[in-house]
Amino acid sequence: MTTTPQPTTPRRSREPGHRRKFLVVVDDTPECDRAIYYAARRAAGTQGGLVLLGVLELEGVAQQWLGVADLMRAEAHEEMEARLQKFVARARQVAGITPDLVIKEGAPAEAIARVIAEDHDIAILVLAAGVGKEGPGPLVTVLAAGHAARFPVPITIVPGVLTDAELDAIA
């Protein structure tokens, strides 16, 4: 059974008072740096913005006692904040920009869809493909499985093998 895409709210990034934003999902894969590097350089080169999204998959938390669940959630948020700050520093270093930070709980594809729906200035989702034998990476694999067709923005997939110099040449 084929589902028809739902109508989306138009992007507002080209309207006065708005600017185009690039969205990058931060994770612990080696290729994540490639996506952030490229998106930060593109954002800076086009007077746009950068949004870094940290996704917390807290599947087992709901089954814990209330106090334990709260502690687990708080620890996960702290760890994600630290990971995001590392990439904030990276974006400042490579492009002189300070990204917006967002943390969402849930499955990655659903979290991405919520962030895009909430911020009408997000115009491009940037991912990086892994270079290992395991395939293109977990996020690219999930999105290629059909979730990407539901997003109201294009997806740029940066090859994980590209160097800073090669990314500079195309960003």
C-alpha cells in the first residue's frame, strides 16, 4: 500500500527576516564531522544558519522507576549536550558560525521530521555517508529505507572520504 505524502508547511527561508538553515544530525559516527564541516562552510558561504540535532533514543527509560528514569534521561541529555558542544566548537573553527542546538527524544527519522516541521527556515538536511564495509551509515540507511520521501526538504549526502580541502572546494 502506497501512502500519499501529507501537505507540508512551506519553507520560509527566503522570506524577509528569515535565512536558510542547514540541519545536521549529530551522532557518534566518524562521518558526522564531514557533514558538520560541509554544512558549516555552506551556511557561512551563503549567510545561512546551521542547526545541530542530537537525537536521544531512550527506549528502555519508560520502563524504569520514575526516579531512575529521570536520572537516565538527565544523564543522556548531559552527554548529548557535551557532544553537541564539541561540534559547536568545530563549526566555529571551520566557518566562524555558531549553530542552533536542538535535542529530541525518539527515533531519528521521527525526530528529524519534528525539527523540520518546527523550524520553517530549515531548507536542507545534510548527512555524511560512512566509508566502512558496514555500508553508508545508520542514518543514511534508515532514511534510504523510505523515510526521506516524507521530508519537505532536500537531503545532501556528503561522501565521508572527502578531506577538508575537498569539502572547501565544493562548499
